Amino acid sequence: MIKYSHFFLPKDPQKFFVMEILTPIFFICYQLETKINEAMTYNSHLTQEVEKLREEVNSRREGTCLSSNSESIEALKHQIQICTEDFEYERSDREKAQHRISQLEEEMRQIKSERDRFKTRMSQLEVENSKVCLKLENLFLTVDIDKRLNFSK
């Protein structure tokens, strides 16, 4: 058998027969061992790659966390600034509104005081008017009586 010329071939036909059966098995075993070694080498390479990727992911996560925390802090600072400005505007508006309320209350107090003075003056004028009306009535009565008296004479 020429194809097995690179192997040691026994001279005994029985041994040759056994060798003829075992040789392909050995060859298959050799191929399997080679493939296993290649697979193990490839597996080792993949394991190293996975480890590198894990380290990279972890470092990116840490960087992202730091970046995320920094961004969160900046966002919170900005939000606090907006809230503070809003609070200051509201305080200013409340102070202006309170000042305007005080002004209006003072104006209302003055107007009520003026109204009360007008009411008092109106009452006085009504009393005077009543007196004048009574005087006029008396005067007309007197004139009317005088006319009648003069008319009757």
C-alpha cells in the first residue's frame, strides 16, 4: 500500500491488517487533535478579546458615569440657577404687587375720607336747604297772605 508509505508498515499480514485499520483512525485522531489545538488557540484568542472588550466596556462605563455625573451636576446647577432667578422674579413681582396694594389702600382710605366729608357736607347742605325752603315757604305764605289782605282791601 503506497498511500501509507510514510508510516512504518509491519511485515506480518495480520499486523498489517490491524495497522491498515488503525492508520486511518490515527490519522483522524491526528486531524481531530490538530483541530482541537486550533480551536483551543482560537478560544484562547477569543477569551483574550472578550477580556479586552470587558475592560474597555468597564472603562467606558466609568468614563460615562463620570461624564454623566458631571453632566448631571451641570444640569442641576443650571436648574438651580433657573429656579433662583424665577424665585427672584416672583419675589420682585410680589413686592411690586404689595407696594401697589398699599398705594391702592391709601387711595381708597383717602377716597373714603373724602366721601365721608362729602356726606357730612351734603347733610349740612340738606339741612340748610330745608331751612331755606322753610324760609321761602314762610316768605311765600307771608307774601300770599299780604296779597290777599291787600286784595281784599
